Amino acid sequence: MRRPALPVVPSVALAPLVVAIALTLPGCAAARAGYYIVNANQKYQAALSQGADDHAPYETTLAGAYLDKAREEDGYNDFGVTEQLCKRSIEMSTKALTKSEDLSPVQNPDKFVPEERKKEPVKAAEPAPDLNIDLEGN
């Protein structure tokens, strides 16, 4: 038994399909980079609203710098670098947000437990030790 032959499609008919696929592929990278920029910006703004710029200035500054650089690289259509920078910005924003939540008792009263410290009695000062050292060996 012989298999039926596949229909031969002229290359002219495939050309629009190939062009359409080729044009949509870069669009996916751009859309994905845009998605990461939006997520990084939301995370950064959430950290700022929690007061992370006061409690975690290093992480907040670094997250903002990564986000700015990601926007710049997105403008140059370097979408892979944009995605990596956005991931780092999200990571730093998350660290800043965690620090600000841990240190902010007003916004998170459940996490803040004030400790009562017992006052220790003041001890009497001991007399100073005798520091007369015989250097001559007598």
C-alpha cells in the first residue's frame, strides 16, 4: 500500500504565513517585557507606599534604578535585558517591602509586640584593680 502524497503547496502561498509568523514573534517579546515593567512598577510603588524608602533605602534605591534602566533598555528594544532588570527590580522591591513591614508598627499592629523591659538594679562600682607594675623586677 502506498501512502497518499501530501499536497504540494506552492511557496508563494506559504510566504504570507511565514511573514505573519515572523512579524508576530518580536511582538511577543515586547509584550512580555511590557508585562514585566508593569509588574516591577507596581511592586516598587507598593514598597514606596509602605515607607520602604525610610526603612530600606538601599533596596528601594536599587529597585528604582533597576526599573529606570529596564525602561531605558525597553526603549532600545532589548527585551531580554529589560526582563532581567525588571526581575531584579521586583526582587529588590520585595526585600524593601519585607523590611518596611517588619519595621513599621503603625501599619502592621499585629506584627509589632512591644516588650516590657525590667529595670535592673544599678550595681555598686567595684574598686579599680591595682595597676602598679614592677618593671624593674624588684
